[in-house]
Amino acid sequence: MNKFIGLIILVFFCTHTAVAIAAAEDDIVLNGDAKCTVCHDEADSPELLAIGKTPHGVRADDRTPTCTSCHGESVGHIEHKGKNKPPKPDRTFGKHTATPAADRNQACLNCHQKDNKRHLWVGSAHETHDIACNACHQVHAAFDSVQDKRTQPDVCFACHKEQRAQVNRQSHHPVLEGKVSCSDCHNVHGSAGPRLMKADSVVTTCYACHAEKRGPFVHNHQPVTDDCTNCHMPHGTTADNLLKARPPLVCYQCHSGHGTPGIAGIAPGVTTNPQSDTFIEQGRGCLNCHTEIHGSNNPHGGHNLLPSAFFLR
Amino acid sequence: MNRIHANPFRLLAAATAALLACGQTRAETSEEVILLTTPESHVDTGIGKVTSGSDTKRFSQYTGITDNTSVLQDLEIIKRDNATGLWTTVSARNTGLETRELNFSQKKQGKWKYAVDYNEIVRLDPYIIHTGMTGVGTTRPTIALIETPSMPAAWATANGLDASNGVQGNDVELKLKRTAYGVSADRWITPELQVEIAFRNEDKNGARMFGRVGMPSIKDMRNNPDATGASANGGWAILLTPEPIDSNTRTIESRLNFSRNKLALSVGYNGSFYANQFGSMTPNVPGTLNRGTLWTNCATVGCSTVQQLVSAPVALPPDNQSHQYFLTGNYAVSNTTRSNFRLAYTIGVQNESFAGMGLTPSASAPGSLGAVVNTTLAQFGLTMRPLPALSLNAGLRYEDRADKTPVYVYNTGGVTNNALNGTTNWPSGSQTRTAVKLDGIYRLANGNSVMLGLDRERKKTPLPPANTALFSKQIFFRPVLDETGVRAEYRKAISESLNGAVGAEYKQRRGNDNDWVTTSGTVGNELISFDPGAPAVVSDAGGNFVLPVMYMDRNRTRLRGNIDWDATKEISLQTVIEHSQDHYLRAFPASITPAQVVPVDAGARDITSDSLTLDSAYRITDDWKANGYWTRSYNRWNVNKANNGDDTRNTGNTVGLGVSGRATADWTVGLDILTTRDKTTFDNVVATGNTGGAGNIAGWAGQSLPGNFLPAINYQTDRISLRGKYTLNLTSDVSLRLTYQHFKTDDWQWGYNGIPFLFSDNTTVSQPMSQVARFFSASYVLRF
């Protein structure tokens, strides 16, 4: 009898221990991945295993996911037998997936919701347009292009195609040169600013790098404090300094200005007194004189030393 | 008994051994798995060389790669301790260039992280300045007259230039450099509580385009060189005095993040501190420039000489600080209802001493501006999913920017006829914006969806203080504007391989015509109301009429459509078409008589942007792929100067082509081609009576229209990049890159028809109109 009981215990113990040990031993990338990697192994899908190179693949971090954390338990897929194609996992992330974007995103948000950069994701422009995380991120790749500022713009340009043309204009931020990236100005995961600006407004986003424009000054230029994009197109233009149009044309949207625009103003040849219009249309245009266009902190605004109120000094 | 007890454990041990042996089936392949799952490091070392001499301005502008041979070195070392989850990362980029980046970080994932980084950004000005000026980049540039550049003799004579009195000039190239380092750290105190802190320090040094003008009055820049109109020479001076830059920006970001169940919160402080080593610039200007002695007989009305004017200090950006306190978070009300919110309070301060900046305030002004701007932001969003197919989003945003800067009389110049005497500082402006948005998204079957949205915003701009009046009825304000908009989008999956979307947005911004106020023209008086129904004659005195675009009625239209088609397994195509237009309505009724026509016609009219993109990708074989795109853009800038129309149109074509693949077992190659063509045309309609008249341009008089239009400007860039990688073995490659870039323009900004734009010291600015850069690099790449 004792022998029989001992055998029962042995079989029970062995069975359960064996399953546990086998499962742990068979995990090759993520904790608990054996049920998937038994098929999707290095021979079948080597590209999937690159997740092991990423933070998701850190098994010492007990927060990291396993395959089913994102793809669902996928019982039908796992237990499928036969030669026909198995049903797809519960959640798939390919281009033609039937899994709604919200469901795919929830797989990520289950963990990343607590990240402060995603606090305003819900209701943001990308969320309401059903942009899924995997539209930009490559979870299984060692190198996620969107997280490197040299390659990030190409990811964004996949949808924002006009901006791809704009950054190739001669007046541009050093985006193509890999020194400024889209996420330096935009928080694509949602923000309190317009157009997913990283800060709470356009001007405060720009002041992050251009703090000298912040002032306030003795004499402020109202469009500056209102919105930099009143005059500038940050993605690239054909006018210097990312201006939407070259002075005086950009200024004429508010100002009547001096002089008369026309070829007469650009030194056409023999003239007697070209200075007025030349100074307006050539060189730095209006800024030849109104050089303090973002505001002047000169407290001596008297006319006899040129009015700083007109941003001249 | 012992035997009975012994047997099960022996059996257990045997079973375990068998299972472990069975596990070795996977373990035997572990070397391949380890390669596939272990973070990879690499070191790239090589050299790069640009040829074509100095004609590489555009290529070098941000790359920092000039015609010198450059050392190119990148590395990325990533080590991970699998047992503890400790990552150590060292990366370096462009270490041989002026755009170098260094980064070191360590993190124990889920526990803590710290990082140190160093970053440089360089900007080489694309223009060449030919000047006799010395002290460029300092607060005391010294101006020296140089010889007049070669130009038609008749032109120089006609302009009364003192051509040959100066010395020979030199070429000066301006450069700006940002050098930054940062330190950041975060730590999970508990699984629910994380603290983050980051500090960044950036120094900015160099010089950039700036200017200095000296003239007794605006008239002297036009037909009357001095207050009496007696002299053609010496009435004005305009100089290119580069802005010296030696500034520092420091930022601190700190936050405490908390998350539990349905709630996530972040509370923190952001500080930004700007410090400028330079307070003002005072040019050292000689008494004679290219138009003669810098004197003017306007002394009879109290003016200073032009030399005094142009030598007066120019204010440089003052030190300033910003302090922000915020609370941001989200809360899952239920499985189908979520909310998010942000509260922020920002204090902006600018109180740098005028004396410390080298500036002299008027007697009635304080020692510093004492500027304080407080901004309050409250945002709340709610998203619900009452039905599985229906999502509803609601958002409320309130932002109040309160400018608390004290108002003092700053302008006490004391010159007769000085309209600015007794006027005050001009605050940056308070503003309140309250916006509401509602979205509804209904997701139909088969991946189709419909979205409808409504927007409403009220923008309130308190009026500027009294004492800022310049001229009567010259600057216009409107304190309240309301904008209402609708949005719609329809997305349709036509088939598994074909889907598309169309979207439209229309917004109307309106203010009450009876709310218009304008400057009284009397110093010390309040702004006065402006009755558009019975307007008095408005003023364009000195060409200073201002109708700010921010206050005008506006209709905004945006349309977007896209199609995404996987034509075959190998070929995918995308098309995106976009249109946007801001149409500004005339602020006043057209019934106003011609004598009062200025405000009717002046200002922005239509600002339009259209673009069409065709994009394709082709998977030729498993080893080869290609892609191509074409974007055509059209922008129209239709603004209206008083009595003249300015209709600027820009047409751009950008084409990109790429092909890459594995040529042999050892060679992978790629080719990228980019070509852009931008053309800007100017359709300036000169009003009757102004033809050739405003500047008394005798040489122009009688020439026929439409030749009076500004000439078109063309920009062209062609770039070809060829890259190849030869695999030496499993862990090393040789990488080769060849880039050819051709830049070409006919821009007349700094000169036209052989006549350069001439500053008063005969300084000229130019850029090579055709630039060719050839860049070759070779690198050895070691992976480990």
C-alpha cells in the first residue's frame, strides 16, 4: 500500500514539476513564452525574437510582458491542430489586422498608461483618428526607428507627407541633419497644447530653445506673444528664418508698411534713389531697420535716438 | 521502508534529470537564440571629405562638415545584465564633427535610471559677408568704410557714393553654436510612485544677422534725407551689425508620478532660466560712410547727428525666467469612460536691470521693467464609449495669460514733433482663451467609420493701456473674438487592400464690428471706438497703419483625403491630398469712401496651401526594395499693402526615389535621389499713380507693367546618395557613402542685375548661387 501511495505521489509530483520545469526551460525570450515559441522559434520567426533585445525582453523585470500579454490568450490559435491555417491570435498588429486600433492600444496602455507622457492620450488627435501604437513603434525590433531622432522623421512622414517636402526646403530646422526631431516639439501621445505641441502652447514650445524671444520686453510685438506661427512655418520654407513669406510680404498681413512693392525696389539698374524700396525688399527686408522684431527692451524710446517702440533699437 | 521511501526520490531525481535533458533540446540552440535576443553594440570609425571648395554653404549649414577632412566616429555600446535587468549604455555620434553627441546611461529596469548627455548643434550662416567691420560677435563692432564693390559706374555716381575712400574688406562668415549637457534621473520609490528630475544647461555662442539703422525720421529713408529735405547725403545710415550671442539657458524639470488602479497623476515643477551675457550692443561708427558725412541739419528741430543715432546702444535680449507648477493625470471612471486633466500655473519674470544691460532708462522709468506674466491653464477631457461602436469625446480648455507688468512712461525723448513722447511701455498682452470641443466617432462594420466634431473658442484680449497712442486711427484692436468650427471625417475600407479617408474642417472666426477700437492720436488718451458705419478718415501716416491679422474675421477651411492601396503583395501606393485656406474678411464695410479705403484694403486676404503626394513602395524581391514619392505643393500668400495687392505664390515639386538591396552575399547597397524645385512668383499690383513714383525712381519711370512685378525666385536642390556596405565577417563591415548635392538659386535678396544690396559702409552679402558639394566617407564598423 505504501509502495502504491509512494508511486502516486511520485507520478503527481513528477507530472507537475515536469510541466513547470519544461515550461520554464522552454521559454527562450520572455517569461512564459514557451507556448508560443514552441512554434515561433528561431527557425520559424527569428525576427520576433529580437524583442529580447528590447526593454520588453528583460526577464529580470517582473513587469515585462509575455506574448499573451499583448496578443491575448489566443486559445484557438494555440490549440489548433491540423494542416489548415490556424485562427489568428486574439490580437494581431499587422497592417491588415482586424483588431481595432483601440484594442491594440489598450494592450500597450495596460502598462504604459501610467507614463506621464501618455496621460493626455485619450481624446488626443492621434487617438481619435485610430492611430495604433504599432503604426509608429516596432515592438519586436531591436531598433525602434521612431525612438531615434535620426530616423524618427521618416516614421512621421509616412502620414505627414507635406512636412517631408517642407523640411527639404533651404530654410529649415536641422531635421534631416538629425539634430532636431519631431518629438522635440510635439508630444504625439497627447498634450494640452494645440497641434500636439509638447508644451502648453506654440510660443512656450518654441521658447524651450529660443528663450531669448520670451521677454517680456519694454516694447512687445503682439504677434510674437500670440503665436509664432503667425509669421513662421517651422517645418521649412523658401524664405530665410523659416518665415512664411519674405519681408515685407509677411509683414503686410498686418502692416501697410512703407514704400511700394515692385521691381523698382530691388536695384534694377540705374536709379537715383533706390534706398527706400531697396531696404524694404532686399537684404533682410523690413528687418534691415526693425531689427528687434521680437521685441525691444530698450527703455530709452525717444524719437531722437530712434524709437525702440518701432523695434528699431 | 527505507527502500520504499528511497525509490520515489530516486524516481523523482531520474525524472528531473530526464526533463532537464529534454530541456537541452532548446538549450542546444541557445547560441543562435542568444544572438537574436542579446542587445548589440557597434563602433564605427572612418573619415569623410567634402570637395568643391567654398561652394558648400547649404550642405555645411547644419552638418558642420566643411571642406576639411573629418573624422567620423560613432559608437553604441549596450550591455545588459540579464540576471538583474541592469542596462549600461554608452553612445557617441559625430565625435569628429561640431555636431557631436555623447550619452551615458544606466538603468535597472523598473527601479531607477540616470543619464548624462552632451550635445552640440552648429549653424553656419549660408551667406558670405564682405565687410571692413571688426569686432564681429562682440558688443562693440567697429565699422570701417570699404571700397564700393564693382557695379555699374552710373549707378554709383547717381547714388553719390564715396566709392573709393575706404579700405579693402574681408569675408566674414557667421556661426552659431549650441553646446549642451544634461543630467537626468528617475526612481521608482514604490511600484506606484516614481520621481523624475532632469537638468539641462545649454550655452549658445556666436553671431547672427542683425542690423543697425540711424536716421532722424522715417522720411529720411525715403525722398527727404533730413528733416528739411535739403540734403541727399548723410541723412541716414544702415549697417549690418551682427548680433553678438553669448547666452545660457538652464532648465529644470521635476515631477512625481503616481498611479494606482484607475488613477494616474503627475505633479511637478518646470523651470527655465535664460541669461544673456550681453545686454546691449554699441557700434563704433566713423563720421563718414558711403553717402558722405554722417551729419544732418535736422539739428534745427532737435535731432542728433546720424553718427550719434547709429552709435546709440541697441538692446539685446534680456535675462528672463519661467516657473511652471502643474498637475496632469487621467482617471478611468469605468471601463468605457475615461477622463484626463491638466492644471498648470506659470509665472514669467523679466526684471533685468537696464543699467546692467548698458541701457539708460528715461527719467520716469524704473530701473527694470519688472515684468510678470502669469498664465493659468485648466484642461479637462472626457471620453465615453456608450456603445461598442460609438465613441464620444468632450474637451474643455481654459487659458488665461495675465500680464502684470507695471506701466510707466518710458519715451521721453523730448524732440519737437515726436509723436512718441510721453508714451508707455507696450505690454506683451493679456489674453484669455476658452475652448470647447466635442467629437463623435461611429465605427461601422468592416473598418469604416464616421467622425463628426464641433469646436468653439472665445478669445478675449484686454485692450492695451492708455498712453500708447501713436497716430490717430492707426492701430486697430478688437477685444473679443469667437470661433466656431465643424469637422467631419469618413474612413472607408473598400477592401482588405484598399482603404481611404476624406476629412473636412470649417471654422468661422468673428468679432463684433462695433467692438473695433483704435488709437486716439493724443498721448495720454484712451483708445477710442471706431464706427465702421461712419468712419472718419483713417491714417496711414508714415506707412504705419496696422490691422493685426489676429483680430480680423476669418474663415478657415481644411480638406484632406488619402487612399492607401496595396495593389499587389509587392506594391503599395498612397495618395494624400490636402487643402487649407485662411480667408480674411475685410474688417469694414465696402461702403467706405475711397478716401478711407486704407483699412478696407490693407492686411491679409487669402493664405492658401495645397499639396498632393503620391507615394509608392515596391518589394522587388526578398532582397531588393524600392520606393518613390512626389509631392507638389502650392502656397498662396495674398496680402494687401495699402493701395497695392501683393499676391505671392510658391509652387514646389519634391521627388524622392530610393532603391536598396543585397547585391551579392557580401554587399548591400542603396541609392537615394532627391530633387526639389521651388518657384516663388510675385504679383504686385501697383495702384494707379504709384507707378514708378514712390521712390522717385527715375530709372524706372516709364517702364511698362507687368514688368513692375518682382522677379520670380527659383530654388533647386538635387541630392544623390549612394551607400554600400561590405560584410567582412559576422562581426564587422566596411561602409561607404557618396553624396552629391547641387543647390541653385536666382534669389535677388542680396543683389540683382549685378548690383549688390549695399550697406552704408559698403558691406555686401552674397551666397554662391550655384553650389555643388561632393561628400565621400568610409567607415569600418565593428559589431559585438
